[in-house]
Amino acid sequence: RGERMKLPSMAYSNGMSAATQTAFGGLNHTLGAGDGELYHMENLTGAYAPLLASRPPRWKRKTLTQPGGLFARGALCWVEGERFYYDGEEKGTVTPGQKFFAAMGAYVLVWPDKVYYNAQEDAFGSLEAKWVGTGVSFQNGTLYEQEAAANTIQMEGVNWNDYFRKGDAVTISGCTTHPENNKSIIIRDIQGDKLAFYEYSFGLDGEKGDEAYTEEGEVVITRTLPDLDFVCENENRVWGCKGNTIYASKLGDPFNWNVFDGLATDAYAVDAGSAGNFTGCVSYLGYPIFFKEDHIYKVYGSMPSNFQIMG
């Protein structure tokens, strides 16, 4: 008969202990949550840390029947049906449907409508601009207080500041006398009823191409933005995506997405190499992040010349 193995006796314990916490360490939803930290909170707030407190009461502010989107920047704003509201007041009209929002400075930007609300100026309007008319004159002019040849568009009775701004990238179409004047170009100055561009931007009449002429047909001048499915703001640019393409606005200017002057302030666009459409974007830790079903892309760099899309 074999001998029985003797094992050491285990210390008796009822598994109960007492401890006192004197400080609240906040919410730490990780496996490393320590003493004084909560892994999960419900109906509590960390706003008063190191004190633990119950959350403020909730209340129903408004019931939406056709909600299109909700956003908060300075105040709560939302879309209901065809109306855009900021801080409870109707500010403008949009199309019905789902909206995507971004904020830059005082601007709240709304896609896919491409409209804005300026909270500082209490102004609502379109990010795009369009002028259509006949009798447009292409001529010599001035730029930076110097004479300039073949650089000016004039339309009597029109104040171009009501439509465009200096530095806008615009597209000119409808020119039939000189079709070469149909182009995308950047406005360098606005002088009342005159738009000024770089010298020799346009074709004119005459053997030497230096005689002013008037287009007989209807001329269209537009400032356009890309169609975007998702938008966010990062480092003073608005970023967005559509299909397989990533876009960025001109630095500090949500109105311009087609300015390519070779400067650090230029707009930016690039196609991603992977298959599938983008499904979202967000600004995270100072970087624009873009998502696909099976890819995540991160944009590195501080200007178009050194932007890199890593995925």
C-alpha cells in the first residue's frame, strides 16, 4: 500500500476585504484600470474629478420629425427637413436628407449642400458662387497698380465683390469668339466691375492680340467645390472624401478647393490605390484619417508638397 502525499494546508480566507478610496481617478476603460478608477460609468460624471458626482439631469429640448443631422460647435445646430437651425433659430434652407458637418473658425459647413453658417456674422450662404450674363468684355487692364496686357474681364453694372473674392479659383465657360478663354483661373484682384488676372491670361482681338472685345454669347463664371460624402477639419483645412479620392481645401479657406499655385497654402487632391469607396473620415491627434471597409489611411505632412497618404 502506497503512502499518501501530504500537501500544505491553505490559509483560510473568506475573500472579503475593506478598502477606502479618497480620490476619484476618472474613467479608464482599459484592462489596466487601477484603484480609484472606474472601468465603466453610468449616470456618473468625471467633470468634477477628483470628486465623483452624478451626471446633470437630461431633458428633452426638441422633437424632430425629419432629422437630417446634428452638430455642436459653440452651440447646438441641426437640420430638420429643409431648414438649418443654429442655437434653436432657423438660419437657412437646405435640401432634405442626411447631412455631414465640419467647423472651421466661425464657420459651420454643411455637406452635401455645400453651404455655410458664419456664427460670428450671423450669415448663411453657399460655398459655391456663379455668375451668368452677356456683354462681357475681355481687355487690357492693371494689376498691382501696374499696366497689364490681356488680363481683365469687365462687366458694366456688376460689382464682382458680390460674387467672388480675391484669390478665388473660378471656371470661365461660354466664350465662343475666343474659345481659349474658357479655362480655370485664379482671380488676382477685384476692381469694382473688373476681375483682374495675371498678364496674358486671355486672348484678345487684333493682329497682336491686344484689342479689347466683347463676347456675344452668354458667359458663365463659377467657383465650385467637389462633391463629398464625408468631411472633417484638420490643421486649418477642410478635408473630405468621395469615392476613391481624398480632397483638402486651400489653407484657411473652405470656399476654395481648386487653387494650385505651387504654394504651401494650395488645395490638394489625391486618389487612393486600394479598391472600394471611402466610408468615413475624422481628425485624430492632428492627422486626417480616412476609412475604407478594409483600409485605414493617415495623411502625414504639413503642406501639399509633402503630404503623404499612408495606409
